[in-house]
Amino acid sequence: MSLLVTGGAGFIGSNFVLDWLANSDEPVVNLDALTYAGNLANLACLQGDARHVFVHGDICDRALIDRLLAEHRPRAIVHFAAESHVDRSIHGPGAFMRTNIEGTYTLLEAARAHWSALAADDKAAFRFHHVSTDEVYGSLKADDPPFAETNPYEPNSPYSASKAASDHLVRAWHHTYGLPVVTTNCSNNYGPYHFPEKLIPLMIVNALAGKALPVYGDGQQIRDWLYVKDHCSGIRAVLERGRLGETYNIGGWNEKANIDIVRTVCALLDELRPDSAGPYSRLITYVTDRPGHDRRYAIDARKIERELGWRPAETFDTGIRKTVQWYLDHPDWVADVQNGSYRDWLDRQYGAQAATA
Ligand code: NAD
Ligand code: TYD
């Protein structure tokens, strides 16, 4: 038995692969196109581990996916691969439409062909797990209840619209063809291996470099933060015990305003790596707001808690401290990302010929 993971060299995907192989000997076939967001250094500790098969390829490549399904016969596909950064989707939405919509469609069609031909037992056990976001539900007002699975879809950015489209495709492939799918919609993740274009890692690496900490607009936008390893345990629970065709929201009950996140990061750095120039909060700089910026996201995670007994292990205080410490302990990872040399990892670690599909 094995899993086919897409996007397993990205932030959440690599945490998932590492967690999976720490808890199980079931092999993982990891299909990733290694866009700017894919970083094989995240998986360096798996080099030489036969349980991890890395395949450099695109989820829009149907022939490649057909071949991987025929060769490895995975019992499940866990689909992380996506373009994931809202700001990039505003500047260039095309890649989001291609990967998030066409890529998910291609995977669904390949999965359907493969699943249809399985023997009855394997067919019943097969899962297509689609990893999605709370951003599909749109923006909440200050006194709205948090997003439940029944909330209408009201995506506002090219990113969230492309993820909403992919969620609809997954739903339709279940209702029309009976493909055994589960979908999870998660709130903002943070933790190790987070690419420093997103809020928390950007603030940590900029502060350490003495650079400005850019806070969009008034900094009062609210996100609901979940430690990435808690997201991974939520995915495992849904993959193993989730009801077919169902959606599960995953969140950490940690609603925080952006400015409070930035101040918390500064305070932790003041404690763990004090700067003789003064408190890191001196670097906070309010900048022009993101167009169409969603004001508030919040997740009602009661369904996954009630049905599957899942709970986050970290509070925000414990998770953010671990995260800041991780970045302090991994200056080489940060430097490789910042100077671009992480993009050479394919050749350095695997050899161009072995790794390219
Ligand atoms: P990420 O941008 O860090 O990683 C995405 C990975 O997908 C990268 O390794 C990239 O190389 C790969 N990829 C991109 N296009 C590809 C393609 N065409 N074919 C194959 N691989 C491709 O993203 P992330 O933050 O790890 O998010 C993973 C998933 O979780 C996404 O589907 C995202 O929508 C969802 N999600 C993320 C968050 C969050 O806070 N980061 C929250 C909720 C849901
Ligand atoms: P981000 O990490 O990009 O996640 P998302 O947009 O998917 O929620 O941003 C989190 C919040 O932080 C969001 O409200 C935008 C804000 N933000 C800033 O204020 N400054 C920044 O430099 C970045 C990257 C984000």
C-alpha cells in the first residue's frame, strides 16, 4: 500500500510527508512540479529512505499521473499541490487557474479511470483527499459566527476563486461518478518550512535582517491560525475516518488580528534573539492594503472534533514559540531560500537524471 501525495515539497505537503513517515512505514509517492514554492531541502532527512519516492512532475500531466497510478497503485491520493499565495494571484492569476482548477480536474479524471478499474475491495478502500482552504467562504463581519461546512461559497480573490472551483469539481466527481472523495477546508497554517512570502515567516526573517515589517492597511484583519502539524493530524483523521463526500473544516480556534501576530513575533524575538538596536517592533511599517483584502476568517471546527475526535495539540502560544525557534535554529534553510540556491536541490540531492519523470 502507498499514498500518492501532490505538492509534497511545499510548506504543508512536506510537513505532511515528514509526519506521515514518522508515524507509518507506508510509502509516499510525492509528485511535485517544484515551482518557486517547492523546496526539496524540506525533505532532506528522507534522502536514501526507500519509503519516499520523489517524482518531479506536473499535476496537469495526465499521462504522468496515469503512469504513477498504474505503477504504484496507491490506496489514496492526498492533493496539496496548488498555487497558494493571494498576493501572487492578484498580480498573475493564470497559474492559479491552471494548477488549481485544470490540475485538480486532471487528477480527478486520472483517479476516476484508475478507481473504476479496481477490484471491489480496493475500490471501496480508495480515497481522493482534497486539501482546501477556508478562504472559499469569503470574508466574515466582526460579529458573524465562524465558517461552518454549510456556509455558502463567496470567494473574493483569484486564489480563493480557483480553490472554490476545485472544491466544486471534487464534489461533482463524487456525486456524478461516485469517486470516494473527502475535502478539508483549513484556516491559515504556520510552522516549520513556511515560505517567507507569507505573514509569519516573512516577519521573522525580515526582523532578523533588520528590514521593515510590512503590515497591510490598518493591521486589524483577522485570521484563525493553526499549527501545521495539527493540520497534518486533521488530514490523517479525515483520510482514515472521514465520511465519503463530506467536507470537514479544520481550525485552531485562534482568531488573531495581523498586528497582534506581528507584535507577538517581535516580542518572542526580543526574548530569544535580542537586537542591540532596540525592540523589533520598531521595524513595523504600515503599507498600502491588499486589493479586496478579506477582513476576517474564522473556522468552526466542531464537526471534525465531534465526528472524528480530532483536536489541535498546540495552542497559539506554544505553536508560535516553536515556529520562531525553528527559524532561529535553521539559518541555512532561510539563507538558501533567500539567495535562491534551494532551487538547486533537485540536482544536488537526487541527481537530475534520477529525479525527473
Ligand atoms: P505551497 O505554495 O507552500 O506549496 C505548494 C506546492 O505545490 C509546491 O511544492 C509546488 O511546487 C507544488 N505545485 C504547484 N503547482 C504544481 C503543479 N502544477 N504540479 C505539481 N505540483 C505543483 O502551499 P501550501 O501552503 O503548502 O498549501 C498546500 C495546500 O493547502 C494548497 O492546496 C492550499 O490551497 C491549501 N491550504 C493552505 C493553507 C495555508 O495556510 N498555507 C491553508 C489552507 C489550505
Ligand atoms: P498571508 O500569509 O498572505 O495569508 P492569506 O492572505 O492567505 O490569509 O497573509 C495573512 C494576513 O497577513 C493577510 O491578512 C494579509 C496580511 N499580510 C500583511 O499584513 N503583510 C504581509 O507582508 C503579508 C505577506 C500578509
